[in-house]
Amino acid sequence: MEAYAQRVLEVVEQIPSGRVVAYGDIARALGEGGARNVGTVMSRYGSDVPWWRVIRADGRPPQGHEVVAVEHWRAEGTPMVGGLLDGARADLKIARWPIPPTPATSPGRRGSLHHVELWVADIAAARRAWGWLLSRLGYRLGDDWGHGQAWELGTAYIVVESGPDVVGGEHQRTRPGLNHLAFHAGSRHDVDDIVAACAEGGWTLLFADRHPFAGGPDHYAAYLEDDAGFEVELVAD
């Protein structure tokens, strides 16, 4: 089990009976990761700790475990909106447990990247392209909620999402805004392997006439673009 997961579970084990915390509460207390990271830890390793005491930010129980969680709440006397008999959501004003302070995070964490969120028009196409690429780079799927996914590597994550709030239109990397994302991609051989297979995931090599030194004579990298116009740069060590 990775160290971050162990720290999350240590916090959960301390939550008193009849009290709850939100996923984001734990992340803030640890000074590392976010609500989705904590949720992923709980889904993978939380069966041996009081998982029903870790809930969503609006007071609802963990998704997919609502009935069992509410049974635990009633048994423990957890304050609920609507009361113990009819309630189905924890009353966070009363039930929220203040997590004790933890040791300060490392000095180098401030300013480091927490997560990136990409909004897309076609989630099916994005699943194919980004899922293929990010899995090749060592990311793993941490969450999937139908119109979006979160891909995790360490405590950072990348969200690819579509939904009712996405405004129509195509992404254009040459307009003001995001031009591209750059990733450490391993060795030159690793970069070459991804380029050779990139069409499988819906990616196309950019600047082919200057590849792999399109970024300069001392910069070995591949520039790829997906069908939606998003560009990535894969940098060799």
C-alpha cells in the first residue's frame, strides 16, 4: 500500500463513532491530494476501517453504499438531516468531526501542480484518446462518473470531463488559453514506442518533419494531437 493511502486510513481509523468527515476534509488535513484521491483510497482499501464515516461534501453517504452507511449511522446515532428514522444525509453542522492537525507538509509542495481538468465535447472520443495515452504514461483510472474520468499518478490527477456546463465549440490550441500539456515520458525508447503506436489511441504526430527535435536540437520529444485538437508533448529524460 502506498504511503498516502496509509495516511488516509490512519485518519479514518480515528473518526469517533457518530461523527463523519468529508473526503475533502481528509485531503486538507493531510495537505496532500484532493477529495478524489481520498475517495480512490477508500474504494480500494477502506473495507477494514469505518468507511461509512467518510462521506460526500453535501452530507450524502459514499456512492453505491448508501443503504448500509445509513444503517451504520442509525446504529451509532450520527446526526442526520430529517432525524435518525427518516434521514438519509448526515447533518454536517453537528456531525462533522474536526480532524486534529497533522505535521506540516514538505516545504517543496507549495506551488506544485495539484490537478488539471480538461473539458471536452465528446467524452467517448476523449476516453479513448486520453485513456490510451495516460495509461501508457503510468496513470491509472481513479474515478469514472459517466461524463468524466479522473486519471491519477501519485497525488496529482488529470480530469477529462464533458457535461451540461461545457459550452459548444472546438478546442483550438493556437487560440489564447491552453496550448498543450507536457509530460515526462521516460527514455527516448519509451517516447518512440508511444509515437509508433499513437494512431491506436487516436493521436497524430505533429511536426513530423522535425521530429524528434521539433523543440530544439537538445530536446528529444514528441508532439501529438488528438482528434479534438488537444496537444501533448512527451519529453524524454
